[in-house]
Amino acid sequence: MTRAPAVHHLLALTALLAFAWGCAADTDLAVVSGISVATWQVPESGRLPQAVVDDQGTVHLVYSYGDEAEGDLMYVTRAPDATGWSAPLRVNSEPGSVTSIGPIDGGHLALSEDRLHVTWFRIGTQEFFYTRTAESGTGFEPQFGVAAGTLSEAAPSVAADTAGNVYMFWHDGAGEDAHRSVYMTVSHDDGSVWEFARPVNTESEGACNCCNLRALTDRSGTLHLSYRGARDNVHRGQRLLTSRDKGRTFSDELIDPWELGACPVSTTTLAEGPFGTIVAWETQGQIYFADTSQLGTRVSPTGSAQSRRKNPAVAVNAQGETLLAWSDGPGIRSGGTLHWQLFNGEHKPIAAPTGGAYTIPDGSVSVALARPDGTFAIIY
């Protein structure tokens, strides 16, 4: 989701990073039916990129760096006219406190009216961490543990709105996946004070431990959370939690069923467009996207895959055109090859799928972005 960072400390941080490090051009640009799609590689051979775009068109990117179990989370920016990334800045104040085994780990970020909010977790300690950009404009505040889990293998997700509400989600619970729940904690003062965590999904639906979840608030303040259920340890369909009262109550809908007796280690993403919020997910080796208000009308890429299609990333521009990116690859942690396809405002393919020339690092994913000028970018 795009937000306008209105307060000086985020703008100062962006300016500082941009000044600190000049980078060589690294853009591979494709134009399909007049629509530009840039492809960028994560700096420093990093992994698990997650990014947002502000209303000025600056990209804010976090990515995992170093050891998979005890690594770091780095932050860079890219202005609309920049030819490369800014100098990397470490997000976590405690070195080696980020788990990024992948593809379900790493950091998540959200952009509110005036701050970046970042979450991640550390396996072993089972701590869920949070930080935000500092008032000084010189970096991030010291990290702190918002909650601790009993047995968690996927990173938490964060969402924020323009009214100072910040939401953090994860799934947790001892025993089998069928007995797990999606938990939420919320801050109503832009991340300073957090409420006690509580389960928010339908108890009988469970939660798949090794699949990620993804949260997003739209411009109206509606909160969405896409997660994979695990009812009876067999019904592992993708599900959608929706709240229109700032997280006090949620509906819990089935997006797509998947009968499976084991965790598929899948990922999901959400993106807001001019006509609503889009959710993307995987079912049985194929990826799909749908409008959250029309979950029964799902769209998948055309053509055939070399192997399993997985780890979808979706973005929607101001014209309602959609970019769907994904990887084709065997195995749970295989990064596979990057592919993408464009769709018009009616979710009809604009052209055939493109890709196969880039390899996503093992245990990593791609991220798709729509920029204010209507162009797209993919980071892998």
C-alpha cells in the first residue's frame, strides 16, 4: 500500500541514505503493451526482499543479510530518478537477531502517515520483534520484543493506517497445526504502546505453521490478513481475515481450499489498487490472485510451468493494471526462476508470461511494486 510520509524524520532518513552511497545502474527494463516493468536485484546478494512505495515514488526496501538463523535486516531506499540503491542501514539494533531461513521468514514492513514499521522474529527464542524509524531521522529505534511464541517458524506481518493504528500478526500454539491460531496485537499510538495479543481467527480453522501470513490496511482503514488454515491438519485452504472496526472483530473467509496432509510451505501477498485490495496465493502448485470482495473469481497465469509455481507477488497500479510475479522451482526452499505476467483492469492477460532469465536465491522470494507513475518494479 502507498502512503505519503509527511513527517521530516522519514524524509531526512531517505535523504541521508541517498547521499551516502552512489550505486551503478542495475535496472533491466521491459515494456509490454506500453507498460514499463523494471527488474532489480537485492543489494549485497541479500534475500527475502519486502518493500513499499511512498507517494513520491521512493522505494523503501528491507532484506535479510548474513546467517540464516542469526542474521541481520538491512534497509535501503531508491528514489524515482536513482540509478541504484542507497547505502544499506541495519534495522535490528541487536546484531544477529533476525531469522531468515526462508521463504516464510525475514522482515515485514509497513508505511504509515509518518513512519516505517518493521517486524521480524528470531527462532529458538521465539521472540517477535518490532522497530520503527526514529524521530531524529538518523535510523531506527532500538528493537524490542512485542510478544513471545511457543512454537513459531514463520515471521510476523505488520500493517499500519493513517490514524496511528499499527497491527502485528503471527500464528502460534503448541501441538499440531490444527490447534494453532492467528494472533494479533495492536498499537493505537503509532507503535509506542501495544495491547496484549489475542487470537483472531476461527478457532476450528487452525493455522499452518510453515506458511507465511500477510497483513494490509487499505485507504478506508479496512484491515486484511491472508493466512493458510489447517483444520483437522488436512483442510489447508488459504483464508482471509477482514476487520472494518480497527481489529476489534474479524470475518474469516475461505479463499481457496487445499486438502493436504502436510504443510506446503507457501507464501501469500496483498496489494491495494484503485478498485480494492487484491490477494495472491498458491494452491497445488499453481498461483492465483483475486479481489478480496470477489474471492470466487480467481485468476492464474496463462501457459504451463516448468515445475511448481509458488511465492506469488502482486501489485496494482493507479490504472487498475495488475502485475503478478512468481517463481517456478522444485522443492520447498528452491528459489526457482522468476516469471511475471501483466493483466488489465478486468484481470485479463495483457500479454504472455515473461521470465525465466533470473534465478531467485534459494530460500528467497520476489516482491512486486506499483509506482505512482503507473510503472511497475520487481525486486528479487
